Amino acid sequence: MNQVAEKKNSALATFDMEADAQQGTQNISQEDLALPFLKILGQLSPEVNKRDGKYVEGAEPGKIINTVTNELFDKISVVPCHYKRQYIEWQDRGTTGSGAPVAIHDADSDIVSQTTRGKDYKDRLPNGNYLDNTASHFVLTLGDTPSTALISMKSTQLKVSRKWNSLMMGLKLQGKNGLFTPPTYSHIYNLSTVQMSNDKGTWFGWEVEKMGPVTDKAIYDMAKSFAMSVGKGEVEAKHGSE
């Protein structure tokens, strides 16, 4: 019996999965994939509510969650690959179809000139919808298995986004022709959360800390490839209401 078992285990071990890499995925395009969001959990996030179908064990306000894998983090290291700012048009909660944006407008669009500030401090269009000035940071998360993700910053977090952009633009390296600004995916940043407040309430926001340069060529190449894909429009974010 032992000899039979050993033969079976040996047969399983000879499977060459690398030779069959990506088989079965031929018909899977970017449209069929979900780009994970890295978001901060708040008091009202369904992931922290034990009675909600979206509850995630261990989730609590202030933690960072990967919306596809449901992994939770207190701090996460990322390589920023691409940045994009847009005006996302939403309907109010409870309105039919409000689970997804009505439209997404480029940052240089004149759509903002058509808005007026409502009593709720939202920029309202004539049709009643409102605009969210949204900064999207496409990143490569580091860890045992590096993966792509998106961090969406808006409202109070736009200040954090501008700080992060300033850190990236402020980097200078000495080249053969003098100082130059390296690509954003040349350096690693640590993301964590911090409690914030104003006269409207208290919440958790992003904290960004520059760590150092990318030293692993495989990581650099992966980040560069993702940056180029986003830049070409091959990767689209599927924004959803929160």
C-alpha cells in the first residue's frame, strides 16, 4: 500500500504547471477583472458591521482593506505607478442607479463651471447630480505577492494626495546630464492611517511616508508595466458608491 501511495504522490509532483502558465485565461480581458481598491474603513463601513453581509472578520475603523481579497492592514508599502485626477458625477444615495457613477469627467473639463455649491457643500449640476473631485493613485502593493491596486482620494484627502504628489515631484537624482526627476515608480512609500477631525466630525485619513528607492528589478519592471498600461487606458477603475 505504501508503494502505491508513494507512486501516486510522485506522479502529482511531476505536474509541470509552469509549462501550462496562463492556460484557461485566454478569454479573460481587463473588463473581466476587478482592480482592487485600497480603502480606509470607517465607523459606518459595512465591513466592520457584524450583521452586514459584507462583514470581514477583524475589520475595524482605521484599518486599510483590499476590496478584492479582503486583506486587512495597519500599514502597507506601495510603489506609486500612475496618477489621474477626475471629476466623478454621482446621484444621491437612494436614487436608482446610484451604485455606480453617472459619468466621469476629465480634470481639464469645464464641467465644474456648470455647478453651484449646495447647502450640503457639494458641487451640484443643473440635473441635481453632484461632482466629487477625485484623485486616483494607481499603485503596486508590496509583500509576499506584489499586486496592483487603486487608492481613491477625495474631499479632505485631496490635501494628502497633493502632499504625496509633492514628495514624488521633489525627488531628484544625479544623471549624466545633471539632476532629473525619476519616475514615480522608482520609490517605495508606506501608507498608514491617522485620525482626523473638524467641526463636522471625526474620521480616519491617509498618512504617507517616503521610504526609499526600489532595489528589486522585478518590482521595478512590474510597476513600470502597470504604469504604461494605465497610461494607455488599458486599465480602468470601477468606482462604486461608499
